[in-house]
Amino acid sequence: MSAIDLLVTSGNGPVECRIALSALLGILEREAIRLDCSFETSLGPMPDRHGAKSAIVSLDGPGAEQIAAGYCGTIRFTFKSPARPGHKRQNWYVAVQRIDVGPESGEVTIDPADLRFETLRAGGPGGQHQNTTDSAVRVLHRPTGLMVTARDERSQHRNKALALRRLEAMLRHSEAEKQEAAKSGRFIANRTIERGNEVKSFKL
């Protein structure tokens, strides 16, 4: 069973969309535990106290496909802004899409000198399909502070390769956002956030 990787993004939304994104990560984690899936989050670059603008969620287990099918699309959160009291708007949007972290998924150059690897025990939610050896791998990309973990495979070598592919996917997304912002002042992912066409909505 291969893991499913989802990109969760607030596009160029305001701080409240980062709050919504953090809430969604908690919802997805509880859903993963309920459906006996392993759950791993890699936050995008430079999160602040309200959370990150984007994250990669890796799901593996019997319910992974069900979660992906239910959450891909636009998610609406309704709440009064804790960051800007008195702000009238109460609807905030986050987008979820599948991403490909296969070997052929794109061109990103990473200097090995910028990486720090750690091994750790592959525990956590997921029941019988979790591994209990020290085969999980965490990689830190020093220039951006991005940290990505892979614990899906039984082999440390394969987890290292998977962690690198996830890091590349996050760096590609970050680079695409920067290029699009430079061109038009809009984040590329924001185009996928279709307001009024949400697949789920939550009240906080």
C-alpha cells in the first residue's frame, strides 16, 4: 500500500487562512487515527505563530484513499478572527490537492551539504502497519528550515529517498509560489481555492 501525499495550502489568503490550515491539520490527524492510518505533516517554509501557509500531509493505511477523496478541493472554515477583532469577514478558505512525489516529479536542485539527516523510531498512530525499528528518517533543509519525515517503508534507505522526494515537492511548491508572486502578486495555489464551491465546511 503506497502512501498518499496531500498539499494543503492557504494560497495568498490572510493570517486567518493559516489559522484555518492549522485547524484542518488537526482534523485530518484525528480522521487518520480513526481510520487506522499513519499521519505525517511537513510544514511549509517560515511558519509563524498562526501556522504555516502550506503543508504536505502523508497518509498511509486502510483509510488513506477515503480521506483523500473526502478532503481534496476547497475547505471552508467559519469563525471570527482571533487575530483581528472586529473584522467582519468570517469565511476563510484552504485548498487540498494530491501531489506526486514520484522519482520523476520535477526538477529541484538540492545541495547535499544543506541537508541534515536523523533516524528515529517509526511509531505513532497506525496500528499493525507501523514499523517499530529505527528506520524512519527525518531530513532538515537548513536554508529554508523545512523538515520532512518519512516512516512509510521498512527500509531506512527507502525512507531516506522518500523524505527527499517530499522535500523536493515542498521546495517546488514554494518556488512556484515565489515565481508567480513575482509575476503577478498572486500565489499560484490560490487559483485552486474556489470560494463557494467547497467540499467541506467547518465552524470553529
